[in-house]
Amino acid sequence: MAVITEEMVRDRLRTVNDPELHRDIVSLDMVKQIRVDESMVRVHVELTTPACPLKDRIQRDIDEALKALDGVETVEVEWSASVRSSRGGAAELPGVKNVIAVGAGKGGVGKSTAAVLLAFGLHRSGATVGLMDADVYGPSIPTMTGVEGYKPDVREDMIVPATAGGVKIMSIGFMVDRNQPLIWRGPMTHGVVKQFLEQVDWGQLDYLIVDLPPGTGDVPLSLAQSVPMTGSVVICTPQDIALLDATRAVKMYEQLNVPCLGIIENMSYYLCPQCGHRDELFDHGGAAAAAQRLSVPFLGEIPLNAKLRVYGDGGTPEKAFTEMDDYVAQAIAKVVANTAGQISVRSESRSAAPTLSVE
């Protein structure tokens, strides 16, 4: 029997590419350990996100590559994950690897619902996640996550965020009565955004999801000026007017030098629970077409479903992953995984960028 060495295995693994990052898993430093036991090879692979959407494909490619070696009969892959930072060691929020803005060109498209689903979906995958409610005029995150009425403590001059389902949460809704309108000018909203970024004890986070108010006003600008961001996710519904507003949102982030990680189509279609008839109430497929036109990724579609509304109103977002109809749960999981994948792509592109030096 041929003798299989660790270097032989490593050379074969150089033929296996991460399908999203388009580089081999050895040069990406994803291969952490190789063990050879006669005809069995064990490989420890560290993914760039626990929500990796193409893990099964990577495993299949590893299996095929290593079994092409003479003498290899069994391949075992051990997985772990370490989210990489896209922020280049930024002084602002040094413990937060990625800041993701979730916005929309208009209201009523389910932006906050999408932000909550992304935050809780990423946490369920194994990541550490925070959710910052920057929608100062309509803070709905406390209600949707079941922490309404939380009164933040201050510890060592830092505000202690609420925690729901393992996700750290901060909102202006913790500080004002739910029926009190905030009639604020731009400088006041800017102050809140700065405070939530600089004076909240976020700790160590893989992802900080920021739910923005609709439109292209002061808060997105304040966020972009206050902290280096990984990118933005734009939410829209399929009808033409929503797509026009979504296009404006994408263009706004471009002007702010914030890359758009992609577009999510919410309320994409309705599936009757009794007869299974599919009804595209607001049209369908417009977001995918807009993403292609704008040259940004399409992250997926979320169906219109009564349970999502019930779980949001009831402050039980975890049920969207544990008690949801299969087709909706699968659609949400795809959106979360695709978003995580695009964050990894952004992180890798930043780390691979050449560093300029001035002599």
C-alpha cells in the first residue's frame, strides 16, 4: 500500500476551492489540521462563517480530491468556524468584526422583520450577534424580540444591552414610552447613533446588525460617518414602486462608500395553507431583476406568511426557525446563509487588497 503523507494530502487540498471566495482552502488558511491513519485521512477545516451556505459542496470536493490519492479509502472532515473581520482592526468598536446595515428605500416592506431574522439566524448558526435598533422614529425591535420594557443598566460608564435568545439588543425604545413620538432633528438622531455605537457594551461580536429607518436620510449617513461598515442589505417588496425606492437605497450606500451585500425580496409570494395555491400578491421576481441590473447579489426571497407576523407581534422570533412551515424556514435559512456568505466575501476581499506604503 502506498504511504500517504501529510504533504501529499495538503497538495490535493490545494485543488479544492471555496466556491464563494474563489481561492483554494489551503491558501485561505482554512485547513487547520491533517491526520493520516493508514487508509483514513482526517481533515479539520475552519469555515469563514458558521452559516456557510456551501459547506456540503466543500465537503464533497474534499472527499473527491483526497480519494483520488492512491491508498485513501476513507475521508473524515471535522468542521469549525471563525468569522473574519472586514473592518481591518478599526478603532471604533474594536470587538465587533462586522457591522451590517439593514435598510430600505421605503417603509412597510418588512425591514425590521428581516433584520431580526438575520440576527437570530446568524446566532443560531453559532455566531455571536448584536442587534442595534437605529430606527429612532419607529423602534419596533423591542416588541419583535420580546424585550419591551427593558431598562438598561449602566456599568463602568457603558450601557448594558438587553439579551434575547442569545442576541444582544439596544434600542431607543428602551428609553422612551412606546406611545411617545420622537420629534427630532438630524443632530439628535446622530447623537443617538453615536451613543449606541460608542457607549453600549457590545463586547465581542461576529456580527452587529443595524436596523435603520426607511429612506435615505440622516441615520444612514450618521452610521456611515461613525463606524467602518462591512456593508448594507436592502429590503424590498416585488412591486415596481418599492423597487424604485430600493434602487435609490442601493445608490445611497454607494455614495457613502458602503458596499451593498445584496437585496432581499420580502413578501415575495403567498402559499395558501389549505390548498397550496401560490399567489404573487405584489408581483414576483422584481428584486432579483433589480439586483442583476444594479450588479449586486440577490440574497433570496421571504414569503408572506401569517406565522411570521404572529411571531413578530408576540416577540418570539426563535419560533420562525423552530415552528415555521418548512418552505418558509428554508427560505429564511437561505437568506441568512447567503448574507453570511457575502460578508465572508467582503472580508476576504478586504484582507486580500494590497497595502500601500509611503516611503
